[in-house]
Amino acid sequence: MMNILEVRNLKVMVEDKVILKDINLELTEKKNYVMFGPNGSGKTTLINAIMGLPQYKIASGKILFLGEDITTKSVEERSKLGLALAFQYPPEINGIKLSSLLKLCVGKDVEDDFSGEEKELIGAFHLGGFLDRDTNVGFSGGERKRAEVLQMLLLKPRLLLLDEPDSGVDVESLRLIGEQIQKYVEESGSTALIVTHKGDILDYVDAKYACVLLKSIVYCFAEPKRIYENIKKGGYENCVACRERVEEGW
């Protein structure tokens, strides 16, 4: 199976400070992956760098997407190729209705109507009553995350990068988010990389492999729930000690 993403010896800096160095990572097509790691380990930095956010400077190394070198491409160019990012803390956007933002995601004008498929997806996220509200303004944590993932899925990406989609959400929102991610990956043949601390998303997403990012090294390529149990029992250093690997996958 073809690699959808390859990260080779990546060094990332933020405001002249080295955050990650010599990172290597490979993701194959049509799978969900989970990344664990303690606060400050660089998980968010890594996915933001993969997406090409300008404040995350790539000092050395390469990022390949479907075999194409995208290291120097802009966020917009990467988005057009099929990458999409869901933020850990989706921002409030005053003056822009959620409906307008969603139409922008699917390439429609503000006055255009949503298609039946688009309406169905909006309903699946229980956001039909939020369309005329300013994006994320007054939304709860779960409502923000649902709106963020909805926007991502409407873009129809090949690679989904999700920064802690299970953080600060209620159980019902987590179920909706997880089930819709799983459904999209299965139906589209896309790949998702999910950053998480608690592992709650694993109750709703069928992830093949998980890993731990610690001290700029990716450890423990194995079954996600097994890794999560190891972390709970012995902390992240337990993953450094065991260094489990599988023959196929990452």
C-alpha cells in the first residue's frame, strides 16, 4: 500500500527555538493513526508543520505527500492537494456565519443552497440550528469541535490532521465526531492522524496503529489501546523502554 505521508529527518523551529528535530514518520493510505505524547512533546507542532502553518519553520528535512515534496508549499497549496487540519482550540470568528464558512468549504457562494448530502452531514453533527450564528461565538467546547470537524469533512481531504478532537468535549459530541471521522475514512479511502491525550476517541474510531512522540522520537508502533494501557500503567517512558514495533504499517 502506498504511503500517503512521509516525514524525513524533520527539524521544526518556532521563533528561533528548535521544537522538533530529526523526526521521521510514515503513514499509509486508508487508515486511522493515533499519536500520544505528554504536554510539550511537540505533537501540535508536528501536525501544524505538516499543514504548513508559517509560524512553524522547517529548518531541515522533507515532507512528502503522495510522493510529492510539499516542504516549501503554502497552506493553501497543501489544502488544494488534500490536506486538512482541525485545531485543538477552534477560534471564534465574529461577523462570519457558520453557514457562510461551510459554503466556502464546498466552494459555494453565500446565496447558494446546501445540497442534500451537505444538509445530511450538517444534521449528523447536530448543527442545523447554528447556521445563522457567528462561527464558534458562544459555542460550547463540544459545539466548536463538531463545527471544526464538519468544516474539515466538507473539504473532502485525503489526509486529516486532528489536534485533540476529544479534548474538552461532552460524551455525545465525542461520539458524533468519532463516528463521522470513521465513516468518512471508510467511505473516502482517506487517512487520519489523530493527536490525543486521553484516548477516548478510540471508543469510536478504528485506529490500526498508534505511536508516542517523546523527545523528538516516535516510539511504540503498535495497537492503540495496548499502547494507551501501557501509558496508564507506566507513563510515557514505558513506551521508550518497550519500543514495540510491527512489521507492517509505520
